[in-house]
Amino acid sequence: MAQIALKPANSKSKKTPPIEKLSNAAWQFAYAALWQEEHFYPKEVERVKQEITNYFLSSTDLQKAFIAFCERIILANQYFVDETPKYLPHPSIWFNKHFQYGFPETLSWYNKLQQKRAEIPDYREYIYILAKSYWQYTNKPYSKAFIKCRKKLLQLKEYGLIRLFYTSIIYSQLLNPSK
């Protein structure tokens, strides 16, 4: 994938990482949540990262877009982890904007979540906690963000999300090509 270091002109934070870094981190989060331990060829991964990059390029607020992306991935993870077996296609298909049963479908799930949060404060707050913590860790990897997220998720007894947080951080270290 070509080096993309663009930021939308109206990006609100000077601390926003470049889109390429966000796309890598978003892919690593999705991989940890949905395709853990599966192997994909580099061309597959590059196609996925390009779809994710396009998602970020269409956003005016990269932080909100990243957190929403992660929340949508968490919702998908919970959908695929339940007891009913479901088919999860390869990432390049699932992230394709024209594949209605993949990432595009999670937008309606996310919108329903947001509507419910407007009615019930802190509704499924653990999803937001994890997504925002991963944003913070991606933006500035330090132990304080890690410990704070772990503590909050432990208080909420969200052990599966703690494991997802751990796994996503491990993959960010193992799969990050920039380190």
C-alpha cells in the first residue's frame, strides 16, 4: 500500500495519527476481533487496509471515525461469537462497501446503539470504553491507557472485552510494520 500520511483539512486534533497508522491499527483491531489466528496473503490485507483508509478519508473527525469503527467491530465480534454459527467471509469481502452483510451492515447496528444510548445513559458503555481506550493506545501507546481500560472493564465484568483489548494490543505490536 502506498504511504498515506494525509489528514483531512478539518481534522480537529493535532495529536491525530496519520491515516496510514489509523488504518493499520483499525485492521489489527478487526483482525484480533474477527479473524484471530487466520492467515491472509499480503494482497488480501492490503485490499482491506485500502477499504479502511477510504472509510477514514470520508470522515471529517478521525477520532470519532476510529472509535465508531472499533465499536462497529466489537458489535460484529459479539454477533459472531454468540452460540449460533455464522459464516464470516474473508476480510476483503467483509470490508467491501458493496457487500451488504459485512462492515456496511454494522452501521445500522451502530446507529441503533447510539439511539439506545440517547435514551439510556451509559447503555453498553463497555463498548465505548474499549473503543476509546484503543484509540488512546493507538495515538500514544503507554501503560496508563492500558491500565485504565483494564480497570474499567474489570469493574464492569467484561472479561471477553478485556481479552479482546489484550489481543488487539498484542497484534498491534506483532503486526505493526512501522516498528
